[in-house]
Amino acid sequence: MISMKRLPHTLTLAAVLIAVWSLSALAQQPASPRFSRDDLVFFEEKVRPLLHNQCLMCHSREKKTSGLSLETREEILTGGNRGPAAEPGKPDHSRLLQALTFTGDLKMPPTGQLKPEEIAVFKHWVEAGLPWPEDRTRVAQQTPSTHWSFQPPRQSGEPLLKDKTWPRNSIDKFVLARLEKEGLRPSPAADKVTLIRRLSLDLLGLPPAPADVDAFLSDRRPDAYERLVDRLLASKHYGERWARHWLDMARYADTNGFGFDRARVMWRYRDWVIHSLNQDMPFDQFVIEQLAGDLLPNATLDQKVATGFHRNTMINEEGGVDQEQYRIEAVFDRVKTTGAAFLGLTTGCAQCHDHKYDPISQREFYQLFAFFNNQDEPSLQIVRPGQVDDYRKISAEYAVERLRLQGDIAQRNQEIITLLPAWESKLRAAERQSLPSNVQAIFKVPPAARELAQVEDLEKFYKESDTEYQARLRALDQFLETPSDRNPNQFTAMVLQERDTPRPTHVLVRGDFLKPGVKVWPDVPAVLPPLEKRDTSNPSRLDLARWLVCDKNPLTARVSVNRVWQRYFGRGLVKTVEDFGTQGEKPSHPELLDWLASEFMRQGWSQKALHRSIVTSATYRQSSKVTPELKERDPENILLARSPRMRVEAEIVRDIALTASGLIQHRIGGPSVLPPQPAGVTDLSRGNLIWVTATGPDRYRRGMYTFWKRTSPYPGMTVFDAPTADEATVQRIRSNTPLQALTTLNDEVFVEAAQALALRVIREAQPDDRARLRHGFRLCLSREPDTVEDATLWNILSQEQERFRQKPDAAKALVPKDAPASLVPAQYAPWFSLARVLLNLDETITRE
């Protein structure tokens, strides 16, 4: 029997039973050849109870806090994120003893220090070499997760249905099966005008032209809708529309972020995304090139440009920052973005500690970190054949203009040398007393006795108040910093490039770059299928990219099709688009999600094929009208018994106004542009960017090409919930605020659009007010006005016509500068007022 007096005071009944069982087992088995029987008895009597009661609640195999389990000797020697927990025979070198004695930065257990006699037990145990029964040294394999998203997608058979007439494809069968189970019916199909507008906004981000609507209405062929879908998918604007979604996740911006927030040349990556989507690059290749295009055999220039995906991280150029710290911060962002964009997991939660909910340890976070820890970040020169002469000409012109502006500054510097004494001599006593104290102190020193630093300080003060000098500085800044296709820097692209000498990767204790822990190598979380390496060296980013899109990975295809589904229906089949982990919501239609994921892979990862299968379904074609029964039973439309009604995204709000007005410029790609914005917005942030508003065609480019400054983003889009691009965004919010209505009424962009829309209505429609009213309505909403709408708008128009007949001067103020000379202001102004109303309608900026 065990003497109770010999057991530590903290021993519980459960521990007593464990100890009794262990000693009984020892009596029946020969002692380990490595340790004496007395050592093993000491372990069972003294050490194991303390481990059980004081340590294993946080450091078990199931809950490896800081990556450390103390359940076996092997795990203790392997250690956690800080390294081995104990070194046999060397208690002074063992982290376990340092923690228990509160002599290191760790103090364990967190409830308070153990009694001296208990610490002595651990110390004696380490001195003895960590005796442990041989049969307890084996580490059990990690228990596979039973969470649904970590299981391979299942290809279940199509469900049996009562109604076999409604479904148009397999998507509909899964949706209808759930509706029938709930005792609901799908909504009727939307009318053809609604369908073409819905398709055009969803696939292109642009409203259809009235002529396109008329052509679709008159097409009586049974496959007219499918033909329309194929035509839109083939449009060059498809790539723009779906690139905007992807750029949210890629955290695309045109500046570096943080306080200094200087401009960067990033648009070539944006062009690569647009082109790749238009060419329907298979999604697996789309992923591989963005994560590791530079590592592909004989990598092309475009494949290297694709690695700009992970150059979209912010860069801190503030003075005094530790560059290594912010390099590591950028790698943290890449791990987090990779997890969100492809795995739908909150990997960033494991940066400082084991994930609290998902089976991702801190060590595994840094194994992922290791894939992205061995890159340089160069800017690659992009001068293609056929561009050489243009590049050389632009470079020469740029150099000449820069020298000219620098010469203007140098000339003014020379002038100030002679102006300074005269300025000082003319200052009155009262003026001197109003100057800064350091300047007053310099004036007290005779000019001939002043030191160089004093003279330079005086010149600096003078230049700060010298308008001619400041204007020249501003002109140079404007030339250097304003985005322009006449700048040779536009012939570059920010890319990733693997280093010849790998950086070692360590677990960073608590995420602190100054506290490296145990060394780790590139690998993927154990809960997911193992990584397949192509050679004997350490795994590379290319191995990781291929693993993400391999058919054994249960997450990437699911996450990707769910994100696409969300764009069409306002809600993913998994509502928590960013989180497929244990804290995320379960799929509303699990069989449909798995079918979509499996089909996505089976069809060669074709994104256009995925889009086509969704938009040709009866589910997609339903009306968005909500019956009282559906509103009560399914307010979130989880069951998909109708089509959603959603306000369009920020960029499309602008694009609709520009399209309806006829102002929009459809050039694809190129540098970002500077459309009108409220004065002084950019001045509120640091950086040398001077917002020189475009006056030519660039003024009316699509919203996705607007220059995006992280610290002062374009206000006309942030008001409609455009993300700042500081981090990956997988789902935008949709708000409804008075500022949005004020923007579409009064912002310069929308005022110009209303002016142009009014001119277009007068120019294109028959010279009849009724015909003009209907034409303006169709340009904005695609459909004809109903009786009530027609009467309401006619009343507004009549009132405005009477108002401007009485106030002709007010009408003149509304006429745009480029209006034809023959335009009569009093006749034009009422249409401008009506155009503002049309552009401000809720339906104008809504996807029905």
C-alpha cells in the first residue's frame, strides 16, 4: 500500500487511483533498463500526481497551451513553442524549473507558485534524468477532427423531389428538396427586364443599355437567356467585375499604408487579375501563380507579376521603425490572408497562442509562416517588346522635367541667399518678437559671428514662409508623386522573389519578434491532408500553393464556391464566409455546397463554368418580391425561396451613374486615376501625393480604377462601404445612411453625371417630354415607368419647368461648360433636376 503521508497535499482521489494503478503495473512488469525501480517509484508516487493536478489541465495532448504537452517524456523533451521543457540531469537549464521557481519570464502554474517541497520534487526528477516508465513514452497520433469542413466533400446523389418540373439543373434540385422539406414553394421567375439587369450587374457590374434590353425582349429563341449569359461571360468587363471581388481579398491599394502612406505602383497586378479572369484561367492555376508564380519552371513575366498578391501588404516607412519587425508583420499578414482567402480559417488567431477553437497550434502557424519567411520584395521592370522605344522616350522626358523642376528650386535657393539679409534688416521690432524663439536667438548673434547651423536654421524658417519656394517644392512633389503613365516607374511591378539563403524560422513567443522560440520548418496543419513535396528539400511556397488546390484539400474548393455564391445571393451557403472553423456557422445546404465544390474541381476549376451553372439555375432566376409568409418564415432568405434584393457595391454606384449619363470610359487596365473628390481630403493624411483631378477621359473611368490611398480612401466609395484595404476583406458590409443619399445628390461626380444625363435625354429621345422622360427612366432603371411613377415624375418635371421659367438666371448656373451653344438654359435645367431624381432613386443603385 502507498503511505498517505508520503503523498503531496495536492493529490486528489483520482490521482491516488492513478498512482495505485501505476505502481501495480510496475510490480507486474520489469523496470525500464534506463531507470532504476526506485526512480520509477519516485516518479509514480511524487511526480505524476503533481503533473496531473498542476500541469495537465493546460498542457495535455488535447490542449497544448503554447504547443506544449507534458503527458509523456517524449513530449516533454520535444517541448513546445519555446523549445524543450526540460533537459535531463540539468535542472538549472530546464524551462520547467525556471517556470516553477518564477525565475524566468514564465511563471507557472498561473494560479500561484508551488510549495518549496513540490518544486523540490520536480528538481529531483530532472536531476535523475526524467525517469518515466517505458510504456508511457509513445506519443499518440493526433485525433482527426470530426468538424464538417475538414472532411472531404461528399458527392451525394441528387434528392428525390415531388415537383420535377421546376428544377433547371442540379442546383435547383438541392434547393427545392430543402424547400419541400420546409413546406415552401420557390418564387415565380422574374420578368425578362429584371433578369437582364440582374445578370448585367452581377456579371459585369454595369447596367444594360436600353438597346440590349430591347434585343433580349425580342429574342424568342428557347435558349435566349443562355445566349445572354454566354455573351456577358465573354465580355471584357466580366474580368473587371470579378477582379474587384478578388482585389478585396488581396487587400489591393495604391499606397503603402501606415502614417507615411507613400504611393506604390501596384496596378499591373490588378491588370493580371482582370486578364486572368477574362481568359478563364483555371482557379487552381490562378492560385498557384499568385502564391508562387516566381517558382514555376521557366516562370514568365506575367507569372512573376502575379505574386503581387502578397506584395499588397502594408509597408511602414516611418522614421525609427525596426524594419525587421515590420517585415515580420508583413509575413503575419500573408499567413492570415492565405488562411482567409483559400482555407476560410482564422489562422491569425494562432499567431500568439494555440487557436482557442480550431485545431491549429501556434507551432503550426509558424510552420505556415516559414513558407513566407524566405522572400525578398523587389520591383520588377516590365518593359515588353514593342514598349522599348516608348519607355526610353518617357524616361528621357521624365528626367529632363525632373531636372528642370529641381533647377527651379536650386535657383530659388540661390536667390534666398541674397534676399535673407535684406529681409532681416527690414524686420521691425514687433515683427521680430512674433517670430519663433530660436529665430530670435539667431538674430541676437551678429551675422559675421553666426555658425553654419544657425544660418541654415534661419534659411529653413524663411523658406517655410516663402510662397515662391513652397510652390516650386509642391510642383516637384506633384511631378514625382502624382500617378501618371508618363512616369517610367509605371513600367515596374512589385513582386516576391525567393532568397538564395533561407531564413531560419522560429516560433515567436507570444508573437513577439524579439522572442524566438523553437525552430520550425515549413508544413501545414496536421488536421488537414499532409503536404506532398516534389523533391527532398524543405517544402516551398510552390508546394504550399499546389497543396491548397489539390483534390485532397477539403477546404479550398468549398470556400471558393461559397464566396461566389455569396456574391449572387447576398449570403453564403456558409454564412460565415471568413470562418469555416468550429465557431463558424454550419452550411444551410451542405449537400449543395459539396456538389458545387466537387463540380468546380471536376470541370477543371473553371470559374466561368461555375458562374454559368449558378446564373442559369431556376434558383437564381426567381423574383425578389417577398411574400408575407416568406418574410415571416425566412427573413434572411436562408432557404432560397426568392432572389435577394441588394444595394450594389460602392464602385458600381458610381459606374451606374456614369453609364446612364454616357460619360463612362471603358478602357481596360492601366494606372489608377484621380477623379473628382472633395477638396482637401488627401491633405488630411501624410505622404507626398497631390490629388490632381483628371480633366480628360480618366475622369470617367470605372470605379475600380480610382486611386486608393489607404489613410484617406476615396470618400465617394467609403460612404458606400468600400474597405480600406488594410487587410483582406472577404465580405463587405452593406449599410444604409443619409450620407449615401447626400453623396448621390451633391457629390461632384454625380452632379456631372446628372448634367450629362440631362443632355443625353434631350439629345437622344424624340423631342417630346413624355418620350424623354421614359428614355431617362430606362437609362437609369432599364425598365419602363409604371403609371404612378410616370405621373409622379411628370409632376416633378412640370414644377421644375415652371420654376426655371421664373428664374432664368438660376437655370444658366446649371448648364455644363461643354453644353452646345444652342442649348436653352430654361429648357435644360428642369431635365437636370429630373436627372438628379432618377440617379437618386433606390432602385437605380439596387440589384433586384
